[in-house]
Amino acid sequence: MSAPSQKALASGREPIDEGSFRQLVEGVLDYAAYMLDPAGTVASWNSSAERFKGYTAAEIIGSHFSCFYTEEDRCSGLPARALEIALREGRLEHEGWRVRKDGARFWAHEGMDAIRASDGTLLGFAMVIRDLTRRRAAGEELRRNLEEFRLLVQSVTDYGIYMLDPEGNVATWNAGAQRIKGYTQEEIVGQHFSRFYTEEDRAAGAPQRALATAAHEGRFENEAWRVRKDGTRFWASIVIDPVREPDGTLRGFAKVTRDITERREAQLELERAREALFQSQKMEAIGQLTGGVAHDFNNLLTAVIGSLELVRKRLPAADRNLPLIDNAMQAARRGATLTQRMLAFARRQELDPELASVASLVGGMTTLFDHTLGPSIVLDVDCPASLPPVRVDVNQLEMALLNLVVNARDAMPRGGVIAISAREIVNRPSASFPLPAGRYVRLSVRDQGHGMDAATLARATEPFFTTKGVGKGTGLGLSMVHGLAEQLGGRLHLESVPGAGTTASLWIPVAGGEDVPSNASEPTPAPETTPLHILAVDDDALILVNTAAMLEDLGHEVTTAYSGHEALAALERMERVDLVVTDQAMPGMTGTELIAEIRRGHPDLPILLATGYAELPNGESSTVPRLNKPFLQAHLDQAIAEVMRGRPKSPG
């Protein structure tokens, strides 16, 4: 052992002797420590070196250290360069592959220090080697994962995924962000993300609020309009998350943007379809209710009108009660007009269709319009004569058009222009305008009035809904037009903006070509008929008594029945039956069911169906002679004459 140094003695500590130092070196397990002579030959060897490289001291001492290098490193002269650098600079640190005795490779961190004597003479080199294979594998795995993540983010094209610095400047940019927003990475990195916002959102401070929310609450999520490079807008789903260092320092923000414009449009379209379905179901329910009320009211009016007519016939011409009866009859007829409008809304009025020219129909009403509108209204008509024909009930369509024109007039109390136009339109159906594809004539009435807001427009076709004052409207005009359009296979479409007027468009299908003759609206005198034996059937006593009285007044013999089953029993008892007059809506057995039963045993017996409904089951509406309620005695007499002549018709 060498003598203690003066410095060690002065410090009061015993110096580490050579044996202790050797034990220290041998005790280091994670590092291989050994010496090289100036030529690079191994001069010493510790147990860790043996464990790392597989050589015993006896096997390796005296061998050149280049045997630890790979073949390619030896060929490139790396061992000699390592000695040269360590000699010149005093130290060399390096990482690379090294080779064990069995030929296996390991990743080594290598430290080489030049060892010199006090006079500067080179004594050799101290080598310290550490096996970093596992750490390198972990690092490689981490780098591989990061690279895969980077490639993943860059490969996503449906999402814009990018980083913002704490101030909101774009720090990274992926392919999805470029596809969605139009900017390349070179154009946008370093720019503030607020440029993606609309002008109004920037003015309202939306970008700053988004970052502040993300920083304070840990997340910001929203849907809103965003702007592309070309200025176009898209509906975006936005998520912003703060990115923090382990100590909590804000490093920036991770931002994910998705273009969901198509999804939003699909949702809006679905909502519009749902709203249209709800409106359709609501109108259908109202129609069912309205139709039922109108049917019952028709029955009452039938009894009232028939009774008034019979009473008037039985009074002398100079009777002072005649004006009162006439007044009551006029009121009853106005009530009948209301029920017809209600039935029109419910699509249950009887139509008398024929081929018609819309241009001719509008042209024939211009004189009536002139008298109705007054001097403050200017009428502008544009209906080309070349329009294809439509199949309509002319009287009902004229009434519908008059309703629309009167509504337009009432919307302009100070006067203005009412434009009536007609065009042929080829419709392509959509959820917001559900009409079958095909050709239509669109008959429009446009005014310059005060218009309607969205809430009023949504209810405009509901029966009894009106914005006019008390006593100035029944609320049945537009509902009647709506029902007529639906029954014709078309649609009433209303467009209105408050302060900018209203356009009411009646879409009517173009006719297929065949003509359907119409019936006269006023009864014509019926020829004299011989007295008949008639079976009258109705479950309503008021109607049945009134109908029997009218028939008896015409000279017929009447047997009454209050149900279908009672009628069948009476038919079997009666010796002679020339005609059956029956109601349709009866409990237990409807009129059409009664007719089917009668025809099984009496196929040639004439039958007349008296009803206020337009739609009957099983196609009976086209095969059974009809009499519409309410009816006058003249209507009844004419219908009987037509049935007995074998020419089914529906007068009245």
C-alpha cells in the first residue's frame, strides 16, 4: 500500500487503500469498469464487465478492446478513432451496439477517460460501460408510439386535430384540419385560431371565452358556425382541452373540430318532417272532429229546412208569418253553407268534378272580383290560356278562389295590388312540401298586406281560427280551401312575411284527360211521378219525421224505420216497396251495409242514399245514387225521379 498523501493526512481521514478501491469497483454491478493500456489492450477486468460481456478476466486480459465492437464498426475504424479522441480530448462518451462473447448485441453507453502519470505520460484508458439495452428499447417503443400517434393524427381527415399555444396561436396542424378549413400547415401555424370564427362571434369575444372556459373548467365543448379559408361557413362541433405540464403549468390547448353541417341539415330535415307529420296528424284530428260536427249539424239543418219549407207551403200567400219563415230559411241556408265549408276542410263534401281551364275560370270571375274588391284594389291577372286542364269541382274552386281574393282584400284596408297568377309546375317531393311527384297547376293569389308571423301562419288553415274582428269572419275560409286542395290531390301552400304580404298558392294536379260531367247546382223541376211506396230509414227521429213528411207531401206512401235491422224486418213485411231512402251514418248497420243486405234479396230495388259524407267505404260512393244533406223538397223530388228512371245522380 502506498504511503498516505499529505492532503489525506491533513484532512484527518484515512485514505482509501488499493484493496478497498478494488472492492468498490468490483461491487458496482450496473457498470463494467476496466482498464486499457495505451494500445487498447485490456489490462484489468471487473465482475460487472464479465457479467455484461461474458468474458472472464483470464479470457479477455491481453486482448484488444475492439473485440467488443460490431464487425461493421471495426471495419469503419471506430475503435481506433475512439482511442484517438480520448487521447486528444481526455474523454470520450459514446452510445452504440457492442458484442458479447456469445455474439449477442447490447446497447451500451461507453465512457473512455485517458489516464496519465503526474508527468503527463499516458498510462492507459479507464473504460466504464453501462448496458442500456432495456432503456433504449423503452425509448424506441416510446418514439415508435409517438410516431404512430403522429401518423394517426395526421391521417385523420374527418377531424381537425391541432394544438394551440396558451395565447391561442396554432402550433400544429393535421390533414383533417386542412381538409375542413382549407389552410395548409405553412399558412396557418403561428396564426391565431380566432380567424376560424365568424365576424360576429369575434366581435362578441367568443374565442377568448372558449379558451378561458377550457382553462378554468378543464374542457370547452360547443356547436357553432365556423369559417373556411374561402369564406364559406360550416356547422362545427368543437372540443377544446387544456394541456398542462406535470406541475400544472398551462402548456397550451388541444383542439378538435368536426364538420357536422350534413348531420345538422339531416337533423333539421328530420325536425321539419316531424313537424309536418305532427301538423298533418293535428289537422287530421281536427278534420275528424269538424266532419263529425258538420255531419250532425247537417242532420239538424235538414230537419229545419225541410220543416220550414213544408210549413211555408201550407200557409196562404198573404200570411204575415211568411217573412219570418223566409228569414229563418235564409239563416238555415247560411248554416248549410258553413257546414259545407266544414265538410270541405274535413275533405267530406261531395265534389262534382269536370275538366276545366284555370285561365277560363279566373277570367269568368273578374267581373265578380271587380264588384267585390272596390276601387282601392287593383287586380293583376296573369293566367296563360296554354295551361293544361285540371279536374275540379268548378263551383267549389270558384268559392275557394273568391275566399283567397277576399282575404287578400281584407289584408289591405288602404288598398293595393292583388296579383292572381297561374303556372304549370313539375313537383319534386320533399319532407317540407309533401306532394307526390308530378305536374301541377299552381294558382296563386298574392297581396301587399300586413302579412302573418310564423305563429299565425302555422294556424292559418285551422277551422274557426281568424285574425279578423268579432263578426267579421268565421275562420272557415282558408280551412275550406285547404280541404278542397287535399281532396283534389293537391295542396294549399301559404307564404307570408310580416309587413311584406302573403301569397296563397293552390296546387292542383294536371288532369289525365278524361272528362267527368258536372251536375247542376240548382234543382231542376222533376217530372210528374206516380205515387210510390217508400221505405225511409234514419236513426235520427228529427230527420226521419221530416223526410217522411216531405215524401208524403209529394204524394208518396211512407214506411219508416229507425235502424238497418228494423228496415230489413219492415222490408219483409211490406207487400210493396218501390224505393228505399236511407241515411249512411247509423249505429249497428251503416247505410252501405244495409244496401248490401237489401241487394242480396232484392237486387233490382231502387235505393237512394241521403248523406252529408263524401267518402263511403268499399267504393259505394260511385255506385249508389246520392242525395246530399241538407236538401230541399225539390232536391228530394228530383233525386227520386232520377233513381226511378234508372239514371243514378246526386242532385243538390
